[in-house]
Amino acid sequence: MINKKFDVTGMTCSACSAHVEKSVKKINGTEDVNVNLLSNSMNVQYDENVTDESTIIKAVQEAGYNAFVHSKTKRATENNSEPIDNVKEEIINMKRRLIISFIFTIPLLYISMGHMLGLPLPEIFTGYRNSLTFAFTQFMLTLPVALVNSKFYRIGFKTLIKRSPNMDTLIAIGSSAALLYGIFAIYRIGYGLGYMDEALVRHYTHDLYFESAATILTLITLGKYFEARAKGRTSEAINKLINLAPKTALVIRDDKELEIAVEDVVKGDIIVVKPGQSIPVDGTVTEGNSSVDESILTGESMPVEKNIGDKVISASINKSGYFKFKAERVGDDTTLAKIIQLVEEASSSKAPISKLADKISSIFVPIVIAIAFIAMIIWLLMGYTFEFAFSIGITVLVISCPCALGLATPTAIMVGTGKGAENGILIKSAEALETLHSIDTVVLDKTGTITEGKPKVTDIIVNTDISKLQLLSIAASIEKLSEHPLAEAIVEEAENENIDINTAEDFIAIHGQGVKAKVNGKQVFAGSLNFMNDSDINTEYYENIGSKLAEEGKTPLYFASEGKIIGIIAVADVIKTTSEKAVKELESIGIKVVMLTGDNSKTAKAIGNQIGISHVISEVMPQHKDSEIKNIQDKNKKVAMVGDGINDAPALARADVGIAIGAGTDVAIESADIVLVNNDLLDVVAAIQLSKAVIRNIKENLFWALFYNSLGIPLAAGLFFINFGLKLNPMFGAAAMSFSSVCVVLNALRLKMFKVSYKSINNKESKSENISMVQNKKNNKGDLKMIKTMIIEGMSCSHCSGRVEKALNALDGVEATVDLENKTSTIVLSKNVSDELLESTVTDAGYTVVEIV
């Protein structure tokens, strides 16, 4: 058995992809067939001893479509002069058809309906004697529209013959019915003019339906054009991924630095990477050291220190330092290449979503055709004229015209996506909007999705010899000369607080450890705990503080002067203010929330605890993220993935619905089905609610689309003619059809009144706003205050909370407020007060302290 991928052209709906799949599965030797409408591709597993590529392609062509063996290079034209991009070619052809359709439909509508609106018509089209000119001109204007959109007839009737009717079948039958009746009317007008039967001429002059046929084709083509453009974005995601990798690499050959194309890099090459450059392939550092930003691939917000023997991966960025590495994985073996492959595979493995309208059409169309045919035969057998019987049959088909059925889904989708855009939710496809309403699991990336994605100062802890403002000034002065992102966070915090930054002298950076310099004539050390110990600085009292900060997912930076610690500044990727609210709201509507991150387990667990996510999957490499999504899907779960990084692209593509944060990378945005412009996780909740509202509206629309038509079919078939003399004129059939379309549009417009309603969010501050991160604020004197939250057990009434509040406020430098409902106390410290003292104070008051954060 071998697996082969094919590009398929001509598919326009889910029934098309299902028909292609069904046709190929009939071939002997095919084991598995998977057709993807979104990417216009087909994966076939077959026995090469039984069948071959040409047989598979022929089966697709016989189904009314076309197929080509997929290759990474674009398919060449016959003269091999220009490559062909199948997606772009389809969009260009669709645009050409659309332009031609509008060119002929607009004057057709003017001629056929302009006089009803009081618009002037040339004399050649007015009056009894010019009726044939009036009718034949409309026919000539309709003909180019029908010819340029012949694809609808070709595929529609072919799928009908093969008993797999789809929307193209409805379009073909509806427009053909109107067209055939118009031609029939032209003959009757000619007959009436020949025999001077003015009543007959005037009757059929008003019974022309050429504009209905042309308008159906033009509007449907307009919708298909927008669909083709949306599907074209899939290939853009792959192209942007490919463009991430540098095009050249600096290699050492024959003791010389040579710049060569990255494709020419071979295993064993020694590659030079300078500050600010992207790493071209995967390998191992052989010389030098640096800080490398891998967030673009791993999601880890903090740069990773690289020393001799460490692995480096393609497309990551060298922040500082100069190093050399040995190429080990090149070409299609690099991490980036594997991510690209995963995006392609995940996209092609998505099952096409069956449209409700297509399901209805598969039943509705054959029934309508049967009714029209049977009605004609019965009236002929009853002795009525062929003209009468044919009029009955055509009326049945006209009243069953798919205009409203074709509008039912796209109008609701159009209004729904427009409403989403108003709220900062960009929905890229109808499939995504349809699938979102059935989601039962939401997987969240951490960095940049739950968190801000940028390090910020969260805690400032000082000894008694220095104030927080003084520590921040000293820290910013020494860190200003460092290129490390954590240093940038400290400098940014000082600038935000308008603190003076002095000039540091004799600056020395010890890679992976810290920095030292003279500030105001004093030697200052800044860096890790190991750096302090290596510099013979006593850290005994501060080790526990730093350890606790690390457990909270923060990075503690120690600062020392004149041989002793003067303070700690903690830096972390802070949680977005609405993240916990979004998690609570998702869980309140029965959706399970999972965190999936490449970050270390300690940090991931700390973030998960702070916002209430119990299921945390951490330390996951990019190439494994999509398999984690698949594992969840294998448990019969419908999964939405929310992410922002390139490392999330495969998972976004693999998920049933991929949702990208608007501030994320272009590749993540292109790989996703939905983009949240406002970078707010609460918009995930809004998107799900909007999806449910749209699906409900679509079902209502389908009812209205079929109700009037179905109600009129018995009348159109002449069921009440013999007893009551009631016979539905085709003109009234068309009116019923139009009325159902109006109902559909008006019902869809109700979606403009859609509003998001939250169940679990009230006006109180969420717990995360109280305890997730220590905030730094100014008091009136300009000193920095520290906020802590204490979780207390044993309080049962307002007297209890009052007793605790009074005891804490009696401490010097403490301002406390107690929340009885949440069993917490928010403590604002203007001085250094130990946790032990705070805990003993509450314990002495008769209550139990669970935790202080």
C-alpha cells in the first residue's frame, strides 16, 4: 500500500468533496480516501499492483472535477513557461466568470424589470408589436451568463445522474427551469404575433423568467468567489512558514566564511551565527555562547541560554553573542520543515463538514423532479394539452427554485461573520462557524494567549537599608547595558515609574549568570542565585524568598552591593486580566479547558493554578502539540485550539476549530479558522455563543426556504384545478419563491441584534485579579507598595471578618481588607512585614491561614 496526495479542482461544497471521495472509493485497490474541501486536496491509500494514479484521476474527472498528483513545486503549464497555482487559478477563473455575469445580468434586470419601477425603456422594447424583441433580447443577455457558468450545469446534472445531488444540482435545475420556460414563452409570443392573438402575447410577455435564471447564477457565483478566496488563505500559511527560515547560511569551508543558500547546507557543516541573525538549520553549538529566542517555535517567552553542546533549532533568533554550530538536521529534517509538514497533514486530514442544505437537497431535489414529471404525465393522460401539462411541470420546478435554499446558509453566515467582526472576532470560513457550536473542549496555549507574552516586573523585595525606588534605580542603571529581555523588563518598569537611571561603569556580562558594574561608585552584582554564591555573597535569608517566587512561575533576579544582597526583583510573563474570567465562563457552559504549552512544568502549573485550569500539559515541543490535540479528539471530543505562535500552527490546523490571538504571528493567524482581534480570551466565549445563534438561524432559514415552496407545490401541480379551478401561474410561483427569500433575509438580519451573555461573571473582582501576580503601585509619597493575598479558613460571619481585619490593620505598615465570601484578605504593605508575622496575627485571632500569595 502507498499513500499519495492529489490536488482536486472544481469542488464548491461539502457534497462535492463527498462525491469525489465516493467515486474514488469505488476503484478496486483503494484502501482509504480522504478529500479535504478547504485545501482542495485528496489523500489516497491504494495498492499500486491493482490501480494507479491515472485511474484515480480519471475517476475524479468522471465525477465532474479534475485532479493532479500533488507536488511541492507548482504544476507547469503546457508550454512549461509559467507554473500554475491551482488555488490562484481557480480564483482568477471565478473572478472572470463573476465579471462577465454582472456585465450581462445588470442590463437584463433593467430591461426585464425597469419598467415596473418607472424607469424609461427604449421604444424597441415597448408595446405589443415589440414583444418578441423584448423577450429575445432577454434570452440573448441570459445566454452568456448561462454559458460562462456552465460548470453548474455540468456538475449539477452529472451528480444528479449519479444520484448524488448537491447545491449545484439545485442551481442547475432551478435556473434551467426558468430558462426553459422563457424559451417556451418566446415560442408562444411568436405564435401569438403570427395569429394576432394580443392576449396570448401579453400573457407570455409577463411570464418571462430569464432574469431569474441569470440572477441565480450570478449571485451564487459571487458567493463561490468569496469562498474560493477564503480557501486560498490555507496555502498562504504554508508560504509564510517557509519564509521564516533564512534563505542563506554563513558556513566555514576551507577555513573561510562563505555565504551559501540554505538548501546547499549539508550535515557536518560548521555554521556561524551572529547577533540578530536567524538560525538556518538544526544543530549543536561547538563554539561560543549566546541567548537564543525560541519563542517563535516553542512558545517559551524567555530566551534560552546556549553553550557548547546545546541544541539549536532552525528559525529561532540569536539575541546576543556570537557562536558556531554543527549542522545536524538539514532540508526536510529541520524542526521548521517538520512543522510545515504537520500543518499540511493536519489540514488535509480534516473531514469535510456536511452542509444541512446539501442534506436537504439530496432529498428535496429528487422529490420535486418526480412531482413535476408525474404531474405532467397525469395531465397528459387526462387529455389536457401538452402546453397545459408542460406549464404545470415548469411551475412546479419554478416554485421549487433553490434561490431561498441557496440563501438560507450564506445570508446567516454573512450576517453572523459581520456581527463577529463588529466584536473583534474574524471568522474566516462558514465551516469554522458551523463547527464551533459543537465544541466541547478548548485547548489554550500559555505564552501570549493566557499571558501577555512579554516579561514584566511583578515583585520588588528589599532589605531594610534601601527603598524599593532606590533598588529599581540601581537595577535599571546596571541592566540598561544588558541585552537580556529580563533586563529590558526592569528598565521599562523604571521608565514607567519615572525613576532616574544612572550611568554604569566597568560593565561586565557573565554569560548565563548575570552582570556586574559600578553604579554611583559602588560595585553592583545582578543575576541568578548561583551568580551571587559564586561571587561570595551571602544569600541565606533570600534563598527561600527566591524559591517561592520561582514556584509562582516568576524569575527572581538578585541584586547585591558591597558584598550583601540589597534586594530581589521578580520578573514574569503576567496573566491577562480576563484569562481567569474566560476559563470560568467556558466551564460554566460545559466546556472543558486544557492548557497546552512548551513551557516548563513548574511555571505552567503555577499559571494553571492561578486561573483555575486543572488539566495542564507542559513541556510539549511544537511537533508534538498537534498529536496532543489528536489524542483529545480520539476520545470523541470536539476541540478548539487557541494560540498565537508559530509553534501553535500545527495544533491550530489539527483542531476542529483553530482560534488565533490577533497579536500573534502571521502564520498562526493564517493557520487558524478564527482570529480574535482584541487578544481577549472572553471573545472565545462570544464566538461560541455567536456560532450557536447562527446555526439556530440557519435552521430557521431552511424552514422558511422550504415552507412556502413546499406549500405551493400541490397548487402548482394542479391538485385543486379540477374541483376549484385553481391553477398556479408560474409568475405566482416565482413570487412565492421570492417571498421565501425575503423571509430568509429578514430572519438572518435578526442576528444583528445578537449580544453576548456571561453566566459566571459578576461585578466583583475575580480571584486572579487579587492573587495572581503581586502588583506594584505608588502611594501618595511615591513609595512602592506590595500587595499580598491571604486565604483564611474559619470565618463564618461579618464579626469574624471584622475581627481578622482589625487584627491585621493593627500591624505597622499593613492595610488589610477582608472578603468573607471568598475567604480571603487583601493586604497592602508599605513596609517589610514577614509572612510569619501576618500568619501568627490571624492565628492568634482564632482563624487558620491556608496560604499567603
